Amino acid sequence: MYNTGREAAVAALWSEPCLAAMVRRLHRVVVGRYDEALRRHGLTVAQLDLLMTLLTADRALRSVELAGALQMDRSTLSRNLARLRRRGLVTGGDRPGAAAAVTPAGRQMAEDAAEAWLRAQRATAEMLGADGVAALDLLARRVTTPDEEG
Amino acid sequence: MYNTGREAAVAALWSEPCLAAMVRRLHRVVVGRYDEALRRHGLTVAQLDLLMTLLTADRALRSVELAGALQMDRSTLSRNLARLRRRGLVTGGDRPGAAAAVTPAGRQMAEDAAEAWLRAQRATAEMLGADGVAALDLLARRVTTPDEEG
DNA sequence: CGACCTGTGTTGTACATACAACAATGCTAG
DNA sequence: CTAGCATTGTTGTATGTACAACACAGGTCG
């Protein structure tokens, strides 16, 4: 008999829940909550994440390092950074070798959004449950590439 | 002393890892893997998910039901569906009350992609580990709204 | 029968994301 | 000092996502 691979794969596709589908659903639900909470502060959770990554880094980061830290594509980071730059929330990072930095205005924006962020953080933790938060921690570690810097 | 809320929130923002940031990172890494595996078959994992949701549903679904099942916005589903419709992979779902259905071509596309999907599924399971997969299962359940149909 | 309302799908706009291709920078070798 | 070259940032294009606002049924009530 001629088969195997394909038919087994088709059977699995029909019967096994797709891990990516689970991740996408989780993403829509969780990110949606944060974005809703942050909306009136004029930030998305993606933008806040970028700002906080820069603010809490132990040194100034170039674009490529920031992209590596966040495990996102250079081009994605370039556009995210450009949006914040246009609004005066970050400077630099727009030339090879130039580090990016959060401006005082950017820091102010982040701090002004802290309360809304914390409400979303708490509400989400409650939705997920303590074991859910632990599960997410585990997954985040599993997908995080150890940064190779010294 | 005057404070509390705001300063505590700012302190938390600086010290607590953001759950949404973890979810976003997980999303980028996992979905990226599936999309890469599926690319040469002309499908994204989002599209495959949509097709399989329709194919495995126990009855024909209208757009609003499909959006509910996937917990995504009506407008998002409308565009995703429109892309597949333009390629002849689904029909219907374009008028209030009209159910959407996968065409034979759409089904063929999904089945042709099954092996690539399964490779990504297995590789991802290995990356996450058995406990990671269980963790993701738990999270998916926690964010899934029980559909209220009867 | 016709005028509303309600629910459903689409469209305008904006953001997040990635791949491919391009541009700009800086280093290195000659 | 200049010509390559590798690295890094941007841009073109496409998808996925959501909110607001609009368009389009279908049902109800007068």
C-alpha cells in the first residue's frame, strides 16, 4: 500500500488541536484586554512593552539588539520604533549602530499608563488563574532564546 | 503621604513581567514556525485554522458564529474570509444569515498542507516540551469562552 | 404594505507582524 | 585613501488584527 505520511498527517490535522491556533486565540484575548485598558492613554501594549524594554535594559540598545531581545523581525521593530519616534517618545535607533533611547515624554507616557496596565495585568492573572500564570511563565521561558551577550 | 495607587503601579510596571508581552512573544515564535512550514503550500496557519474550523464544525456556520468560535472580531473574520473567497477556497458568508463553506479546492489545499502542518506541530511540541504543551492546553481552555448554543 | 429597528457583514483607518529587496554605515584590506 | 564587504536600518508588499462607522438584510408593528 502506498501511503502513510500524507494520510496520517491529514488524520492528525482533523483530530489534533493546532498549537498555533491556541496561541493565536490566547494572543487575541489577552492582548485585546491590555490594549483596551491602555487605549485612553494612547498606548498599545506593544508600544508599552517596547518602551519598558528600553527603560529597563542595563545599557543602551541598538535596533538589532532590541529586535533580538523581543524576538521580532528587524523590519517590525523598525516600524514600531518609527511610530514612537514620530510621537517624540523615543529617539535614535534610526541608523546602523545608533542606540535608541526613551525620551522624558516617553517615560512619562509609560508611567501615566502604569495604573491601567496594572489593572489589566491583575484582571488577566485572575482570568488565567495562578496555575495559568505559571503555565504562561513556563511557555515564555521555553520560547525565549537565551541572549548571547557578555 | 499622598500616593499609593500610581506609585505602586509604576513600581509594578518596572518590576513585574508583563503577561501580554509573554503572550506576544509566544505568538511571534510559534506562529512564525507554522507560517514558515506552510509557506510553500500557499497558506498561513491563520487560514488553515479558519478552513479547519469550518471543515470540522458539526454544522454550517455564519460569519458571526465563526467569529465567535474563534473569538475574533467580525471585521477581522470578514477580511480573512474575503481573502479565502477570492482564492476560491470558501464560499458564502458574505451576506447576513448566509453560512460559509469550504470548497473542494479549499479542502484540497488544507489536506495538501497537512504534512507540513504536522511537522510544525511536532517541532513546536518538542520545543515546548510535554509540560509546555499541557500548559498551553490549560491556557487555551482558560481563555475560551464556552459557546452558548443549544 | 411600508416604516422602523436589530442584527450582521463590509469598509475606513490604524497598528503589529514578517519576508524580500534596497539603502546606508562602517570596517578592512590593499 | 579607496574599494569591497558584512551588518544594520528602511521600504515595498501582504497578512492578521480591531474599533468605528456604514450598508444591508430580515422581522415587527402600525
